[in-house]
Amino acid sequence: TLGVLLHVRTYSFSSTMFGLKSVFSFVALWVAIVSAQQLTITEPSSDRWWVAQSINTLRWNCEQTTYTNWTVLITNPDVTILSGPLALIAIQWNYDCSKTITPGEQLKPATGYVMQFANALNSTDVWASSQPFEVKAVGSTYPPEYTSTGVPGTTATGTGSSSSSNSTSAPTATATASS
């Protein structure tokens, strides 16, 4: 009986090990799949601010995700700045990779804004959030443009005005090379 008991315990332990290996393999595969689908908002960010009532850029990693579309929301934890999530775009398609947006007067100059990409059918299902960023006052300097090496290379100042967020008017810009 002791031999049978030892054999049963050994079998039970080895089948548990096989089960754990399967679980770890499944978890590793799941993490790889989720990582491949990671949607990341790259602009705006902590060093890529927006200018109020002016033309701004929203950019994301369109090649590294399987999400096809989403709702674009902007939030701010300070309810005196923004009382809740504000939908800027009802349905944004992934293949665009970036979008030019002229936010209306509802975006007051302030810090702490966060851009969110959410499920178009359930805006509480947030798929991506930007770094907190600042919306600067109208007429403020834009952040430096990135060069092909990803290093800031120019600075632009500008103002833009429009009566709606669908305007295509361009800001007045002056570019200055930085050293």
C-alpha cells in the first residue's frame, strides 16, 4: 500500500506541475496578445501640450493595435475645469494614426487634462489614456516639432480661431530653429 500511495502522490504532483506549466504558458500567451494590442496615445503628453482654441494634434500608435475605432474623450480631475469626460470625437478610426483637433471654448487653459480612447458603445470602457498634459492659453507657443530622429527641432507660435471645432483654418505660425 505504501508503494501505491507513493505512486499516486507522484502522479498527482506531476499532473499538478503539468497543469501549472499549462497555466503559465497560457498567461504568457495572453500577455503577448494583450501587449500586441496595446493602444497608446503618444500626443498630447506631458511634454506635448495643447493650445486652447487652436489647432492641435492627437496621435497614437496605429500599427501596434487591433482596435479599429473608439470614442475620443478628454477629462480633467479638477471638476471646476471640466465637470466630467467630454467627447471630442464620437467615432475615430484607427487607420488615421493622428487627428488635427481645434477644441472649442469648453477647454480652459489648465493642467491635468487626460485624453482617453474608449469603447464607442460604452465610454466607461477606456482602452487608452494619455499622460496628463496642459492646455495653454490662446496665442501660447506650440511645443517643438519632432525631427526625423525624434529630437525637438523647431518651435512655433500661433493662434487660431474658429467658430466651430470643424474649422480648417490654420494657425499663424513662426518657426525658429533651435540649437
